[in-house]
Amino acid sequence: MIWLFLAGAIIFEVAGTMALRASEGLRKRVWIAPIVAAYLLAFTLLFQCLNAGMPVGVAYGIWSACGVALTAVLAHWLFKEPFTWIMGLGIIAIVGGVLLIELGSP
């Protein structure tokens, strides 16, 4: 169940960030409710993950790293933002770092 909480937190955090980007700096006010709802759900699920026993360093590391990687990929697909091979290497480094954090936790 812990991993489902964390996966949900990641998904809603990325969804909130994509909605924030789509709002064009909150100029498109129709996006405000989805942004707030997504971030509230993300933090609620992260809280549940921590409450269920996942160490905060592991949870936050995975949550933030996956969020960065997914946001970069989705921003490229949805908003045609640049995605270079150096950014791809960065995502590979993030995945490696998350694996090291996970392997290093008790």
C-alpha cells in the first residue's frame, strides 16, 4: 500500500505541475481548481506514505526524482518544450540516484 500512496503522490504532483504550466502563469483561471486539487492530493498521499512507514528520505527522494523526470518528458510531449540528449542523461542519472537511495535504505 505504501508504494501505491507514493505512486499516487507522484502522479498528482506531476498533474498539478502540468496544469500549472497549462495555466500560463495562472492567466487561464480555469486551471486554478485542478492545480489546487492535484497538489492537495499529492501531499495527502505523500503524508499517507510516510504515515504508513516509508522513511522520509526515501519517499521524498523517489517522489521528487520521479516528478522531475516525468515533468521533463511530459512537458516535451504536451508543450513542445526542448528535450536534449543531455537532459536524457540527467534523467538516467536521476533513476540511478533513486536506485542507490532505495538500495541504501534499511
